[in-house]
Amino acid sequence: MNPIYNLAIRLMGLGINAGACRNDKLKKLADGEKSALSYLRSNIRPGESYVWIHAASLGEFEQGRPLIERIRREHPEKKILLTFFSPSGYEVRKNFPQVDLVSYLPFDLKNRVKEFLDIVNPCMAIFVKYEFWGNYLSELKRRSISTYIISAIFRPSQIFFKPWGGMFRKMLQCYTHIYVQDERSKQLLAGIGIDKVTVAGDTRFDRVTDIMASCKKIPEIEKFIEKDKLTLVAGSTWQPDEAHIIPYFNSHPEMKLIIAPHEVDETRVSEITSQLKRPYVRMSKTTPEEAAKADCIIIDCFGILSSAYTYGDIAYIGGGFGVGIHNLNEAAVYGIPVIFGPNHKKFKEASDLISNGGGTSFSDNTEFNNIMDRFINDEKALKTAGKAAGDYIKSNIGASDIIFNNLFGA
């Protein structure tokens, strides 16, 4: 890569190391990156070759997971290395049993890239959705290692399609093949001369379908729900989301609320409980008998939100008043309508769900209240929207099959 790019990567590394002194997440990233090569050198024997799969963070990992599990199931003889850039992915999945090794990705500096590839000796490299590291891509191409990106999605606003984006267009030329989510992405790439592209769809649809098939029973919530009261499941919420949800809940005794904040530290939980004017329990501190007497359950632990959606009549997905909404498909797969805030333009599934009637976006309290009033008072509207959401998921299953069959044979 050119000197400007390499300087930018070095400055990024310096910034992370400087910030590590006062930020725990940056410290984990800095420490993990520094120890990655020695960890790999100690755990990979000379001559071994790995399928290398890289996910920036936890969300990208979930997109890649169906493919990882398919490789492990149908090709158990292949060794798999999973790498992360972000601690939010690595710390949660560092013991993921379906791969052989999990590591941080060394920074994209030429010497570290070459050492990483010398140690790992990958037979192929698979990047998930959004990862464009110039030195890794150019070195993989130089070594003739098949390199893929899956579940990618492209928009005209991205730097690849700008007059000054030549360096980044060269990165795209390093991929052996690109698997995109939609036809629009394929057309954009064709416009800049990238034609080794397949519209495979989004592997997240396969993932949420797998999750639904193995969802957990939650005794506390089974006792909590009532047939004559609508249940709203609000997942991955932030304060701006709760500013709409909680006042409506407080003034509508005909509904119940399950709320799972994106962060579950004591400060965030206290922010929620201080606003509630109806009986509530915390998932980590309740029993089924106590939950039956409550009107609200706060999910203050990890690992059960995806299963909790099965108990809901409506889902609210947080993040739409910040950088972007969280996982809509995780709720829609259960055949319930999804509601979310206005910052959803970068999310294809949001636009699709709005178009087919399974999803609804809002910008202020009045709009949110009108949406909730309609679903509470019109059972037909509720069922129609829920069916549309479920049908949308069903119609998009199969991306993992396309990619796996292309890479490894049917």
C-alpha cells in the first residue's frame, strides 16, 4: 500500500496505545494485538494450513457463523482460524468451540502482515461484510491465496465510488470473489470494473433461523406473559429509545414490557428502573413466581434476548436514535412486527421490512404512540405486520448455502 495508508495505520496504532492508558476496551485491543503473533506461533505447527475467517466484531461474527459451522460440520478435517479486530467480538467469542483458534488480528503493517501469513499459512481467507485492510489484501493476492468477502453491501456514498478512491478500488481488486447482499451492490461494483461478484444474500437470515430453531425456554417469561395483554419486547435499547418506550408503557396497563438494554451495568439498569411506574423485576434476581406478578422484566444479563423475542407480540429494536439500529432479523424471524428509530438508512433489511409492511420507523413520541395504539387496538393489523416480517425472513434464507457450495463444492 502507499505511504499515506501505512502512515495512517501507524497513527491508528499509536492512538490505540495512547488511549489504552485510560480506556479498558482500547487496552484489551492493544494488548491482544501485541500478543497475537506470539500466540499463533505457539499454537500453529509448521506446515499446518488454516481456513482463515476474519470478523471485525461480534455482529460480523454472527454473520459469518453459519458458514463457519457449515465448514466444521461438513469438513471437520479443515482447521479454522477466527480473528477479530474489536474486543467486543474477541472477548465474547474467544472460546468459540467450532473453530481451532481465535485471535486478535495484528495491525495492518507490512512486517506484521507477512509474519502473520507465514505462521498461519492460510489455504483461503474469508472476510465478513466490512473489512478492507490494504496490506493484508495485497499480500494475500501476491501469494495467490484465494480471498473472499461475504455478506458485503455497497452504497454510492462509499469511498470506492468517489473520484479520489483509487487506492480503495485497488483493495477490491485483490478479492478472488465478492459475495454481496443485493443486486444494487453488484451493479455499483460493475461500474468500477469489479465483476467477480455474486449476489448471495445476507447470511444473517440463516443465522437467525438457526437461533429460532434452538431458542431456549425461559420459565420467568413464560409465567410473566398474559394472553389478554400485549407484550412488547424492546431489545438493545439506549436512553433515547427508552424515552419513547417507558412513558407509553407506564400509561398503558393493557400491555407488558420486556426490556433488554444494550448495556447492562448497574448505572444503565438504574436509569431504567427510576423511570418505571409499574411493577418490575430483574431477570438476574427473580423467580418465575415473582415474574408472574410483574408488568415489566428487565433483561440484565446476556444470552437470552434472541430467545425472549419468541414471547413477544411486537419488537422494538434499539439504536435508531444513535449510529444505527441493531439486529432486526433476530426479532422478525418470530413473525412479529418490528419498530425502530429513524437512523436506519444504511440497513437494507430496515428498508425491506418497511416496504413489505413488517417494519415501522418513527421519529418522535407522537409517531411511536400512534404505532403502538394501532397494534394494541387492531389485532388484524398486528397479525398482518407480523406475518409480513416472518415471510421476509423466510424469503431470504440460503446465502450460506450459495457461498459454501461455491467455495467448497456442493
